[in-house]
Amino acid sequence: MSTPPVHSSRRSPLTILFICVFVDMIGYGMVVPLLPFLVPEGSTRALLVGLLSSLYALLQFLAAPVLGALSDRVGRRPVLIGAVLASSAAYSALSLGASVGALPLVFLAVALGGAAGASIPTAQAYIADSLPPAERARGLGLIGAAFGLGLMLGPASGGLLSVYGLGVPPLLAATLALLNGLFALRALPESLPPERRAPTPLRPGGAARQLGAAFTVRAARPLLLAIFLLNIAFAGLQSNAPLFTSTRFGWGPLENGVFFAFVGVCAVITQGLILGQLLPRLGEGRLVSGGLGLMALTLGGAALAPAGWMLYPLVGLMALGIGLAVPSITSLVSRLAGERRQGAVMGGMQAVLSLTLILGPALAGVLFDVFGPGAPYLGGAMLALGALGAALVGLAPASGAAPAAAD
């Protein structure tokens, strides 16, 4: 098969990637909130629901570095398209499992979905291929906005469709993913020409190796540590927030639904609009330090909030903080990796994020049970302060924009 011409599409490659990610996240958002209802009643129901989430994150952790390294070898386009089509197969299996009540099939579908969802670092590497270093944070912010829009619209759509049966939302998600794959097959150009591809090895245990490979870029280590600490806090709070609001403020599903829609709107505004306006004026370094400091303040404020309405301004500022900090850190790490190591380093970075999705919810649950509802948020504030300290250490070499030598 001949290699598609690089950037041959009339549309902007970034626009096409935005559409692909947006549609993919609508499908994901439709399905994930329904997973607890696919587990039958019983004494171990909560454990099984937790294992579903852990399994998804674990498969992402194992597959992300492999897909990132594979994209260094064969190009970004086939990996991205293959992942979307695999998502369609996973949603189809989930729909069947939901319809017939087959829990093992649900677990299999979630595992396949986790592996297919591990294409995030490849999408990030696609942006790094397509944009000059000074514009990468803006591109990553737009992809973050696609995530936010999809996750904002998906759960509402899935909830409305679930009245017709729990198998209907994943069936529609499978259809959207299939159409998305066909669209990408026709419209998405390759971003990595053959002369820039690197034979990054694909071996068993690649997740651990690629995680180590990311940390061999010396100047990027503090920034990767900052990402790890911040996302340990954030992953835990995502799973813990409904329990926190119901325990402290008596919120039910409706109140939490409105609240999470508000969070999605804040994420879209921050990453789609505000980031692009502030980046040329302030630069990545100031956005990282300011965003992390804002995260620490708002997490501490949430832990002490005496009334539910106070969470809205706090979470709006929290979304601003993480929406400014994470794309800027990712852009700096991408710049430090150099052109030939984009896929491997971004794969390692995604492995860091996936590891936090496995560890964060468990840590938040322990803090909640042992020390009370506010403890995960106070712990998150401390982790955000640690992330700020790590980022400040890494910002000086990162601002030099020269790729760091490996050990």
C-alpha cells in the first residue's frame, strides 16, 4: 500500500484531528457513565465496577507506549485509524454484553476499549509533527477542547438513549466510531514522512520500557513528575466528586449531572479559547506555574467549602488552572523530546497519565474513608503544590527549547 501524501488534505490536519477526537469522545462519554448499570446487583457490585475502571486504565497503560512507538515506525495515520476502528468493535461487544447480560463480554469490551483508547499520545505526536514548537500548546489545547466537548455531550446523549435499553448507547457509539474511522481513512493525511520515522523497538513489557524512555530525557523529568503528581490528584477527584457532593451537600444525580456539564463547559472555554489568547502573552512557563498554583488553591478551597454553590466558582477556576497547565507542560515535554523521539516520549507520558488513573481513585477512596470527605481535596492540594515545585525545577531548561540529551 502506498504512503498517503503528507498533509495532502485541503482541510487543516488539525481540524480533521479535532473532528476525529470529538466524535470519539462523544462515544466514550455515552458509554462510561452506564458501566455501573451493566454490573448485576450483589455484594461485590462496587468492586466489579471499580475493576472495570481499573481494567480500562490498565489496558491504556500497557498499550499507549506500544502505539506511540508503532507510530514512530509506520506513521501516525494507520495507528489513529486502527484505534478508532477497534473502538467501534469494543462498543459493539459492549452493546451485545449489555443486551444479553453477559458480564464477561462487558469486561472483554472494556479491555479492548482501553487498548483502543491508548492512541492519545499518537494524536499528540501528530500535532507535534504538524505544528512548529511555538504553536504546539495551542494545538494541544484545541484537542483538549475536543475532549471536553465530547465528554460534555456524550453523557447526556447516553442517558437519554438508555431509556430504550442499556445496549442502545454503545450501539450508537459503535456506529459513530465506524463512521469516524471511514472519515479519517478518507480525510486524515499522514504527518510523519518516511525519512523522519525511527525504528523504535516493540517488545513485551513495552509500557515499562517506554515509561523509562520518557525519563531518559533529563530536562523533561521534573515536568513528567509534575504531570504525575497533578494527575494523581485529578484522577482521584474525578471518581470521588459524586460521593463528596452527596455526602457533604446532599446532591443527587441531577445536581451532579448539571455540575459535570458545567465542568465540561469550563474545560472547553479554557482550552479552546483562553489558552490560545494567553499563550502568546504569557508563554508556556508562566501558564504552567500559574495553572498549578491555581489548582492548589482551588482544591484546598473545595475541601473547606461550606455550601454546594461555592463549588461552581472553585471548579471554574480549577478547570482554568488545569486547562492552562497540562497542555503547556505537554508542549514543553514534546519540544524537549526532539523530532525523532516524539512517539516514544509521548507514549511514555501517556503511560504516566494512565498510571495515575489506576492509582488516583484508590488513593482518594482511602483518604475519604479514613479521614473524611474533605481529605482527598486537601491531599490533592498538597499534590498540586508538589507538582508546582517539580515544574519550577524543570522550567528553566525547558524554556531553552533545545532537545535534551539522553543519559
